[in-house]
Amino acid sequence: MNPSLRADCANCAALCCVAPGFSASADFAIDKAPGQPCPHLDAGFRCSIHGELRARGFPGCSTYDCFGAGQHVTQRTFGGTDWRRAPGLAASMFASFRVMRQLHELLWYVTEALALVSAGPLRGEAAGPVHGELAGASREIHRLSEGDPSELARADVGALREHVTPLLRRVSDLVRGDVSPERNLSGSDLIGRDLRGRDLRGASLRGAYLVGTDLGGADLRGADLTGADLRGADLRGADLTGALFLTQAQLDAARGDGATRLPPPLRRPVHWSGPGPRPEPVG
């Protein structure tokens, strides 16, 4: 994956700690208005409780991913300045970050989709048309992301997302091939369900609600997890090899262990437990 789509906090002005707002909930211990610096942000643009976010009631912060939008806005859009040194630019910088974060997330998905349709068995006539459309979408996202703050403010990200979403579905269908109807679980409410050891190879779990779902030891190879809500989901011993459109933020929101198999380039979250017994598959 393109390194520019990974957060580089050292080259950002902590935009994720200021621009978004949030309400006190299971994910955040306090209310914070958009544009208001988090009270835990220190003078060096670092989180003063970073190592204790979960313990202090901020799991939402520990799972947030800007997809590299923060350093792009700080270093490219605003030439290395920051909202503390140039308070007059703060509102524009925060607004640009909100748009850039959406653009970079779209670019992350498009980049993965392009890699999939360019690989091995998907090369050729079936993948050709969607490859061309994805390449065009990638060029448009790059063009928009290089705009100045006023151009970013005019960007119609919603229309771009409406164009990209069906392309991602087409890629998913090409990769997964024909799967049984019972594995089409797109948008399903599976909150808290016991799915230990289930064979979910190639399943569509796009937008599925998997909050607190027990997927221990489940076979999720090649499953489409676009936008699936994995908060608190138990992935201990699960096999996510080749899972489609799975993000680091989704993994960070879930639970897993040393036996959980992940697709590259995703990383094992630091809060995951060590190796544990793999649950027995269901019959």
C-alpha cells in the first residue's frame, strides 16, 4: 500500500485531535466540539495519554485513521505551517482536513481495488473495463487532493463516492466469484452473535454490524469486509487472509490474538492479546 496513505503523525499538526468533534460515549470519555483542541493534546502536538487511551475511556481515538490526510494537509496544502503558529488559518486547515480525510479513504479503497484487478487471475478481459474506471477515479482523487483550500471546499466528495462504490462492488464480485446466497450478509445485523468457527470464505459482509460478534476461529478468507462494524468483535484465531477492503481501523476496533491471520499490509494491533487456544469450528 502507498505509504502516503498511512498516518505520519510526526509530520502532522495533530489535526485529528482538533478538527473532528465527538460526544461522550463508549468511544470517548468527554464531549469535544469540532475545531476545539482535545484537552490531552500537548504543546508538541502529541497526545499526553496516548499509551492509556483505552484505559482512560478513549478507544475511539485509538482506532481513528486519517489515511495520511493529516500530513498531506499540514505539509502540502498548507506548506508546513500549523494552526497554532497561524491561528488565522485554523478554520481553513480543519475544513481541508475533513475533506482530505474522505479523499484519502476513497483513495485507499481504490488503490487496493486496482491492485486486485491487476493481479494474477483477474488480469484480462473481465477486469479490463473496471480497471480503466478505477484508474480514472484514482487520477481524479489525486487531482482533488492537490487543490488549495478553496478547491477542496468545493470538492463533491459525495458524488465521487457514488461513482467509486459500485466499482468496488464489481471488483469484489470478480475476486470472490460465485458464492452461496447464505454468504451474502451485506448490511446484516449480527451484533453479539456466536459465529465461532464458521466457514465465511468469500462472504459479503459489506456494512454488516458485527459489534461484539464472536468470530473466534472463523474462516474469513477472501471475505468482503467493506465498512463492516467490527467494534469489540472477537477475531481470536480467525483467518482473515485475503480479506477484501479491510482497514487498520477496523482491526484496531476489534479483539484478536497471535493466532489471528491478517492480510498484508495490515498490522497486528498492539492491544491484542498473545496466542490463545483456537476455538473449535462448528459443524
